[in-house]
Amino acid sequence: MAALLEVRNLSIEFYDHELPERVVKDFDLILQSGDRVGIVGESGSGKSMSALAIAGLLNRHDMEKKGEILFDGKNLLTLKRGELRQYQGKDIAIIFQEPMTSLNPVKKIGWQVEESLRLHTKLSKEECKKKAIAMLSEVELPNPEAVYNMYPHELSGGMRQRVMIAAAMICEPKILIADEPTTALDVTTQEQIIELMKQLNEKKGTAILFISHDLSLVETLCNQVIVMKDGEIVESGSTKDIFDYPRQQYTKDLLAAIPVCDI
């Protein structure tokens, strides 16, 4: 079966210092439909940079990207910005750590959830509204018709993150990239968001690329894990193999740092 997405030898180098800084080196990934892949590592390991490159969101002039990101028969790294926009939000969607920095504070929730529909479909205004309310309901927001007409500041952190997931999933993308999506949430809400993402993955077949420093969440959600350090993959495999039989000392140290609850 052909891969949904294949990343080959991705390297990212910045030139905003006296000496070039390589933040990602020879990153490889094969993503199939329905996969749930976690990328873990400490801050600065290159996990978010790799994800942003896949999402087509690294366009700084002081950087160089090498390798291939193959999707739909095209190398996303070489596409012009206009061509790339055809995929962003429609086929590859992303949610970030803090919804309040992603949501527009002066626009109602409904308008923001509908944004990808306006860009990628020819649905009428009424059809967009109907689909947005249905999606708000699907991410288990209470009273979605009311939420549709609210502003971001009227919602809790967990509700705002559900809105971000609804906005990302509205066009039923093939790939959902989640970059530390639960960091700003309390433990109970984190678990609810992880369970929601798992349900959407199982129901729609959307592949999930989950970026996190929280290995306990990765273990709950993902069936494959990639461990990164200093811009390189040091270990990868099934979640069970990585958690039960880690080969690298760095991975063992990350696992040892997972908090243990004393009962």
C-alpha cells in the first residue's frame, strides 16, 4: 500500500547566526492512513520544526530545507506558496498548543470554524453554518448552536481546544498534526482531548502526527513513536516496543522522567 505521506532525509538549517544551525537532520517518516504517530523529545529536539515543515509553515528567508516531503505525488518542500495552500487545511491540518494565540479574539467561533470551508469548498453560507455546528457537536461541545455565536474569551481552555480541533477537522483532512495540543490544559481535560482525537482517528481514518514532551499522553494515543534528540531521530518503533524495550539511553532517560502517581 502506498504511503499517505513520506518524508525522506528532511534537514532544516537556519542562517540567522554567525554559524549555520542545523535544527533537523535526516528526518524520515512514513505515514499511512489511520496511523497515530507520536514524536517525542526535549525542547529543541527538532520535533516541532519537523511537524511545521510537513504542514508547510516554515517559510523564513533565513533557512534552508533539504530532502523530500511526498504527499499526493508531489514534494511539498518544492511547491510554491499558492500551490501549498491548496493542501493546508484541506488535506493537512494543524492544531497548536495555545488556542488563544490561534483563534481571532474579535471573530465569532462559527466564522473561524468555517474558514477552511470558505477556502476549499463552494458551499453556501447556510451549508457552511450547518456543517460547522455539526462539527462543534462532533467534538462534544455542549449546545453547539450557542457556541457557534460565541467569542473565544467566552469559552474555557478545554472548550477552545475543542474548537481548534473542530476547525482543523471541518474539511476531513487526511492528516492532522497536533503540536503540543494539551500543554496548557489541566490533566482531566488533557485526557478528554486525547480521547476525542482517538475517536476522530478511528471514525474518520485521519492520520495523526502528535508532537509532545508528555510521554504518558503519547503512550495513550499513539501506536508508533519517534524519539528525537538534537534534530535527529535516535529511536523509532511501535509504542509497545519503545516503552517496554527502549534501546537508547536517551529514550530510557525520557521514560524514567515520567511522573509516577503514589496512591
